[in-house]
Amino acid sequence: MNVRRNGAVENVGAPTEASRAPQSLREVGVALAGLSAVFLFEMLDNSILNVALPTIGRELSASTTALQWVTGVYAVVFGGLMLALGALADRVGRRKIMLVGLVLLGVASLATAFVTTAEQLIAIRAAMGVAAAMTTPGSLALAFRLFDEDGLRVRATTLISTVGLVGLGIGPTAGGVVLAFAPWQVLLLVNVPIAALAFIGIRRGIPADQADELHRDPIDGAGALLGTATIVLALVAPTLFVHAGTASPLPWLTTAAAVAMAVLFVVCERSARYPLLALKLVARPLVSSGLAFKAAAGLATAGLGYLVTLQLQLDWGWTPAEAAMGMLPQVVVLIAGGALIGPLVMRVGLDKAAWLSAGAVVCGLAVYGLLGRFGYVWIAIALVLVAAGMRVVGVVAGTNVMRGLPANRTTVGAALVDTAGEVTTAIGIAVSGTILAALFTGDLATSSWSTYQTTEFREAITWAGLALTVLAAALVGWGIICARRVTCSMTRSPAADADVE
């Protein structure tokens, strides 16, 4: 199919029999319901579980470290395996991998009813992380495959992400209500009907993969191990900086190990005959720019949320309930902002929509870093700008990455998008926490601060916000530079895809 963008005609891959949209609106609806359920699980899971952590700690006699791993092991396994399982899905079938992952999710969720120790719960959470790594990248790839037009792809992705963000918004409240009259296990058992709905929707609404949409390259075992190790270490290191502090050697050693694994991964992929991830794909303008914009949004959203939560409660003395209300501008924009994505893309195009939304993210961080200490109105403006930018980037950047890849590499591309968000989310929190730890004297959690400590905290908040602004701006700047390489003469030819197929 040829599409016109910025005056140029670009071939984005003629649809095969399997990639054509289903014949009936009913099949399309069923497929979208299934894919939306997958994203709902991803967004709802940790947000609803966090409310139950004190209850889980009491009932399972879990230590603080064990409780951290109840949520942390899911993110580490999920982020670490996405790239390898995305590459596997491009070889054996996206739909097949997703269906297997949904079965695993249902079984693991059911097993929650029989948990008696924290270690058992951690093992179940790890299994759920595997299931998420099998299903989440495929949801974007299959949504992209449902339609042949970019406008419809954006609308479908917007719908799917909106359902998930509704789950993110209502998760804590719903979890608190459920805990008032039911055991905490119910919060994870809710994944069973979600997995069943997703399985039915994908099984009935999405056709099986055709052979010409897959590739049969041998599995790059060394690349898979090195890639997984790199991402796992990159996710663990920021957490260690926050909890162990910069004075401890452990986070620095973990960071060094992550860098070493990353270097080995690049060397391995450059020399492999059948690499897990062809690096020339990442270098494609649409792919590299989309990943940079997604990374900036993940960094900003996580870092800003972390800083604002601490500021409202520790500095301004708001209760947890009041602080949750203070985050409402972000939640409202994330949920309702989907209505703006389609009109924005129609008016300015996918490329400019990505630039504008990524720029809004940077502006929101700058507002917080420079003015956030002067009153809640500035915090609300920052939350709205970052949420609005993130809402558009989440859809447009992913769509651009898919557009920039050959048809038989879309799942590993979706895994790259999700991995970029996961890793930079951890980095955003780590940067913020590390600056606070370095500039604040004493214990943040103490009930009363001296005047000097209050000044230290406010300065630390300012510097952390500005540090996030600089990092996000660098990513956005790199994304714009990459995107501008998409010139009028950039017409993908069959030979361009042949070198990676």
C-alpha cells in the first residue's frame, strides 16, 4: 500500500491475505475487544495491586524487600523478555504467541487463590510477567495488522490505549473498594475473565498468521540472552540507586554490568548472521524517532509522578487521599485525551503530531522544574502538559515505529516500543530519587523537617525536575533529528526490506 506523507509517496507494505481487515464489523469489534483486554491487564495489574500491599504484607508475613519484589519482579521479567519473545513471535506467529500467553496469564492468576507465602506470590508474579511479555507487544502488532490505513490504525490504537488507561485510573479506587469486603486475592483473580475475553476476541476476530508475514531465521540464542540480561540489569539498577543510595557500590556495579551487556549485545548483533534484532532496523528514521519520543514520554511521566507525589505529601503535608486527588489532572487528560489524537493527526499528520506531543512533554517538565515550588496551579499545568504529550506519543510513536518496519518484524518493533517505555520509566524514577538522596540531608520519611531540610528538599525537587527536562529534551531532539531524515526521496523499495528478511 502507498501512502502520501509530507509530499512523498512511501510504500508501507502491500497487505497480505492475513493482514487485510476482517470482512465484517462484528469481527473487527471482537478483535478490538480482545486487544483492549490485553492492554487493560497491563495497565490495571500493578496499579490495583499496590493498594493491597499492606494487606498482603500482614497476611503473608512478608518483609519490605519481599513486598518490593511482588511488584518489581513483574516489571523486570516483563521488560526483560519482551524483546526476545517479540522476535520469537515474528518467527512462529504473533497470534499464536499471544494466545499461549493469555492461557499462561489465566492459569497464573488462578494460582493466586492458593498462595500461602510471599515467595509463592513472587513466583506467580514472575509468571504473569512472562505472560505480559508474550501478549503486550503482539497487541500493537496485531492492531496495526487489522487495518491498511494509518488513520484507522491510529483510531484503533487510541481505543485500545484508552481502555487500558481507564483501568490505570480506576485501579487504585476499585482495589480499595474490593478490599473493604473481599480478600486481596480477588484483585489478581480479576485477570482470569480479562484473559478469557482477550483469548476469545483474538481467537475469533484475528486471522491466523500467514507464512509470508513471518520469517524463518534461526533463533539468535546469544543475542536473546544478552538482550534480556541488558534490559533486566537496566531495570534493576535504577531501583538499587533509589533504595541502596549512591554510596553503595551495588547500583554502580549493576549499571556497569548493564553497559557491558549492552556493548556485548551490539557486538553480537552486528556479527550474527541471523540477529535477534537487526540494528539497521532501529536506525531507520521512523523507528529511531518513534523510540526516542516514547522514551522521553516514559521518563517524564514516571519522574514527574514520583516527584509530585513526594512534594504534595512530604513538603506540603497533604494526606495520601489529597495527593491522589492532586494527580487527577493527569488521570483525566490520560483518559479523555484520546479524543484529541485523531483530530490532531488529521490536521498536522503523524510526524508533526509526534514532534508537538513530545515537545509538550518537555515543556511540562520545564514548568514543573522552574515553577512547581510556587504553587499547585503550576504543578497542575505541568501534569496536564506531560499527560497530553504522553497520550499522543503513546499512540503516534508506536504507529510510526510500525510504519517504519517490514511486515515480518512488527512484533519485535512493538517490543522495542514497550521496552523503551519500561526502561526509561525506571530511569526517570531513579534520576529523581538519586538527586533527592544526594541533596537532602537526613531521612525523607521523618515526620518533621528542619527549615534547612525543607530548603534542601525544595532545591532537590527543582534540580530533579530540571534534570528530567534536560534528559527528555535530549531524547526529543534526537527524535526530531531522526524524523527529519524522512525526506521526499525516502521511498522504501523492495530491496530495502530484503536485506533484513
